[in-house]
Amino acid sequence: MSKKLFGLLCFQLFSFTLFSQNVTVLDAFSGEPIEAVTLNSNHPKIATVTNSKGEATLTDFKDAKKIYIRCLGFETQIISYNQIEKNNFTLYLNPENTSLNEVIISTSKWQETKKSIPNSIVTFKMKDIQLMNPQTSADLLNNTGKVFVQKSQLGGGSPMIRGFATNRVLLNVDGIRMNNAIFRSGNIQNVVSIDANSIQNTEVILGPGTVIYGSDAIGGVMNFYTFEPEYAKEHPFYSGNALSRWSSANNEKTIHFDLNVGTSKWAFVTSATVSDYEDLRMGKHGPRAYTRPDFVQTIDNVDEIQTNNNPNIQVETGYSQINLLQKIAFKPNEYWNFIYAFHYSTTSDFNRYDQLLRRRNDVLRFAEWYYGPQEWTMHHLKISHSKPNKWFDKAQFNASYQLFEESRHNRNLNATLRNSNIENVGAFSSNFDFIKKINDKHKLSYGVEYIHNKVNSEGFQTSLLTDEREAIPSRYPDGSNWQSLATYLQYENKINQKFTFQSGFRFNQIWLDATFDSSFVDYPFEKTTINTSAFTGSLGFTYLATDKTALFFNTGTAFRSPNIDDIGKTYESTPGNVVVPNANLEYEYAYNFEVGILQKIAQSVALDLTGFYTIVEDALVRRNFTFNGATTIIFQGEESNVQAIQNAAKANVYGIQAGLNIELSPILNWKTNANWTKGEEELDNGNKAPLRHAAPFFGDSRLQLKTRNWTTDLSVIYNSKIKSKNLAPSEIEKEYLYALDSNGQPYVPSWYTINLKALYKLDKNWSFSGGIENITDQRYRPYSSGITAAGRNLILAVRTSF
């Protein structure tokens, strides 16, 4: 009897092996398995989904003439069972170049498809990062083709979006805002603290995001999502990557390592990147005004001006950086998930290169002007709950504490005293966010947020001769506080399959208090407080005219509340001008309108086009001021004109952003981006002047070739000219940054670069990438930048996965 049973079991096992068949679905270019691919047939009516290995059982599909194979981000295939059989039960899906079904997180903090969002969104995924090989996160943003990046030094990058920058655009890391109470109106370089090698995905909202994100999100929101710990689906596992990269223009040496360890309930991610950059070499062909003919060298406390043997080398631009990331995740059951994350970034001292170019009486002004280490630490706890109830379907809690430390040090040529300012900002934030799907048509997302920033600031002078320190005025009032409490609600109504309506509002209460030290400066006030509230809202819709055409319209308001930098800073803004505190400030308020279209033509052409118009009232701008009744004061031993931040302007910004993507063949793709922005700002006399952060016309065009092992990208990046008459008044004051036209006036020449990048996957473990940037060795300086861009730059990198 047992022999018969054993024989029967063997026969059934043989029959199952013979008559059941698994199909494997792979990415046509990477060759990697694709999870969550749906395969369904109407005759017979059956469906299945691939597992983590890209496999699905086709036993019940044997008589199917049409099997529909679908996956987000990939082109749909329709194929018969017999054709799959002829392909040895292996299928390859081609990634979509532009998909209306792309999943976006940024606009509501929850996953949504692109076709339901009435906003312009730019995404940049890990595969794009690996191909482009950016040195920093600022360079990553620059590669999107829709964000303009200004640099004051090599260790920097200040994004400009739709005519706004600095404290009018918002930086987020894993949903936590980096903007703090001393983010200034001048160019901000904090984005480089985010490690480009640990970013999993980047999403940029072009336009206001205040309803969800609060103050500062007037021009746009940049969301960086770093590595997430991955749990084991079956057995415990580990995986990781190691990267080594070298670049010739600044002799970059970067080493990166990341490791993921996962079990069914615990997961860990560790990431570390170390980079060292030497002095940057500019190109040979361009304005001579950008070269570095001389520099200051200090030997035994004696300053000497040295002739630069190679004026194309930007002496004193090099620096080094370390980035660390650790995440620990715990999933006790299917409803709860806990993640703790630790981020740390630090740099060496690095020079404020644009200040080292400044001259007085045709002689270099500064012997020293450098930042101390720029340190950023973040502790972040995220708790997610996904068991639906009558109040929410999903909920998440975020709490974080960040510590920012930065310092500024400068000394005039031949001076024996060095001026230093050191700032520390402790930033606590907490968010509760919820989403509730009322039915198939109605959905709500809502939440509350609290933020508290405390600013500590000190100033001192150090004698080079005796090393003795003496206190001087701090940059900010020490012990200042900035707080925000807000609630928001966003409503979505899917009226039908084609029309989706979305609206929302946010109520924000802001408090600020600062006490001024009159030991060094006779301030006309002892203390200032702000207690104000702002109400913002948005209204938009998307219309799916066809499955290949999406139209959207969005209108909304945004605001930026004065921070400690606006209200309490004392510093030299431009040569001969010093900014002093102003206790009488209100928030600035913006009104935005935009309309856009996403259009697919057949399967090979995709177009996106957006027009926008933004009005800012009570804009916070730097203008002439009186201090204790005087229009000039003595600052650091010099008589300077007095200025202050004031609600003194109205600004208008409008423009067009366009993108075109053409699939020339299954392996050859061409895409281009173009951005035109016009900005105007009201002056004290009622006249209008160009807006400082409205970038020139810029864009890129790329031809990409993708095969199973190779990805190649040939690109042209271009910027238009800005005539002297079209420069903002504050930029004209910085003549030392610009080329001079035939009339001896500062202007921005047009420029372009030709670039070639390539990525070769040897196998599933090893890949090699490299390229040549600025092939024609152009000498150019992006608008408002203090450092000239890299000349011809050879990049080589090797990555191994395990």
C-alpha cells in the first residue's frame, strides 16, 4: 500500500512539473526580475501577479489568445500563451520613457499617480543618478534640466526654481524640512549636506507647496528620499554596493559603501561616503574675466600676493566631505512599521571663493574668507500604521531633531585680526499625517505639524600675533526662537474616470522672539517678537481627455514668514553696504496660477508643457534703511551704507517650462527640456527691476541609447545671455563676478557644453561608468555664481553589488 501511495505521489509531482509552467518577466534593459507584474486574460478570465523573482504560474492560461502584461513604469504587452511558450517562458518589458501612471509621493505625502496631480513634478531615480554620476546633490538637481543651480564655491549649490531660491524654496529629506530659522535670502549651499550616493529617489514640485509643507515653499519643494531598509520576504538576506569614483577637473576621489540587512521583522541600512576635491580647473575657451590671475598666500603671518602660474586653476577651492547614514526598521506585524534614521554630514573648512575674488583699489581685498566645517546631524523617527478605521486608512508620525553648525571667518589683506561668527541651530519638528479614502471617488489627507528652532550665535576676533580672542557682535541675536504650529487638509474628488478635482487649505501660526545685545551696537530696540498667522489654500484639477492626454490647472496661495535671518542679522551684504536688524516685518504672500498638459503621441512621443504666473506681495527685500537716524555706520572699521530686510516690494514671476521625449527606436531615445522665466521686482521709486533669482533661459537636450548592458547619454546643456540692463541691481553691485560687455558693464554671456556619459553592466554584480563633461572645454560661469564651472572633465567610476 505504501509503495502504491509513493508511486501515486511521484506521478502527481511529475504531472504538476510537466503541465504547470512558470513565466519569468525581466526588465528589457537591466535584465533584472520585475515584481508585481499583472498578467490577465479575458478568455479564459484569469489573472496572476509575479513574485519577487519576477515569476508567475501560467498553468491556467494555456488556451489564452491574448494575455495582457502590465506594470507601472513599463510598456504594456499583449501576447498569446503560444508566443510565450516560443520565447521559452521568458518575457522582457520595456521601461516607459514618460508614464502618466508614475507614482508620486511629494504632493500629498502619500502615493499618487502622476495623472491625478494638478502640479508639475520632476522625478530623478537611482538609475539616473548612477548614469549621471553627480558629485553632490546640487549637481543632481542640475541634471534634471528644470532646476537652475548657482554656486558660490565648490562646496555649494543653491537651487533656483521658477524665479525663486534660498529661503523661498524648500528642502526636504525623507519628509523632514531642512530649512531652518537662519536660511537667508542670499544664496544657500546646504543642499550639499545630502549625500547624492544614498538617494533612492528625488521629486521636485515646481511651484508652491505651502498647503502641505508650510512656510518657504513659494517657488518649489525639493524632496530627497534616501535608502529605505528592506525586509526579507522569505529568508534573511543582505545586499549592498561599493563605489569608487574619480574626476579629473578637481581630482575628485570618492569612495561609497552601503549595506542592507533584512529579516522578516528587522531591517538595517548603513551608508557611508567620503570625498576629497582639489582645486577646480576651469575651461580654456571663454571670458578672461573668469580666470584667477593671482591669490593671497600667508607665510609666518605675512600676506603676499602670488601670481597664479595657471590662471585656469581656481586656487583655494578644494575641500573634503564625509556623509553617514544609518537606518533601523522594525515591523512587528503587517500594520505597524517603525524606522529610526541617523544622518550626519561634515566638511573640512572651505573657502567662500567669490569673496576671495573681491578687490579694493584693484588689489585683492581679503587674505582669508572661509567657512568652518558645515555640519548637519539629523535624528528621525518615523512610525507608520496601515490598519483602516473610520478616521484613517493610513497614518504616520514623524519626529526629528536636527543640529546645524556653520561658521564664517574673514580677514582683510595685511590685517592682523580675523573676524569669526559661529552659528548653531537646533531644529525640532513633529508631524502627524493621515489619509482616508471615503469611497471610490472621495479621499482626504490631513495632518498637524509643530516646528521649533533655537538659534545660538557668537562673534569674536582672533589676533594672528597673540592668538587672543575678543568678543565682537554676533551675526544673529543669541538664543533666538522661531516656532510654527499648523494644520492642513487636502481633499480629492475623482468625479469620473477622466476628471479629478483637488483642493486644500493650511492654517499656520508663527511665533518669533529675539533679544538683542547692545554691548557692541546701540540697537534702537531691545527685543522683538512676532505672533502672526497665515491661511493658504489651493484649488486644482486634472482632466484625462484620453489615456494619453492629461490637462491640469492649479491655483493657490503660499507664504513665507520672517525668520531670524530676516529680522536680526548684521552683516556686510555687498561692498560698502551693511545689513542691520529690522524688528518690523510681516510675512510675504504669494498667489500662483499654472496650467499644463501631458501628452503622449502614439507610443513614441511624449510632451509636457506648463505655463505659470506668480505674484508676491509684501515681498521681503533688502533696501536702504536708517539706523538710529543715520544712513551710514562704521562696520568692521569701515563706513558703510545702512540696509535692512523690509516688506517693501511686489514681485511678479511668469514663465514656461517644456519637455519633449521621443522614442526613436526601442533602444534610442531623445529628450529635451527648456525653461524660460521672467521676473520683475518693484523698487522704492515705483520702477521695476529684474528679479534677482530669475535664471536665464536654460535647458538641455539628450540622446540616450539603451541596450541590455549599455546605457549611453550624449547631451548638450545651454544657457542664454543676460544683458547688463537685465541684471538685478543687487547683481550689478557684484561686478567682480561677471564678464564685462563692450561698454564695460557686467553681463552674463551665453554658454553651452557637450557631454557624454556611459554605463556598462558587466553582469548583475559589476558595472562601470564614466564620461566626459564639457568636451569642448568651455570657460563659463552660471548666472550669479561666484565660481567658474569645470572645464573638460573625465569621470571614471566602478560599482560592485553583492
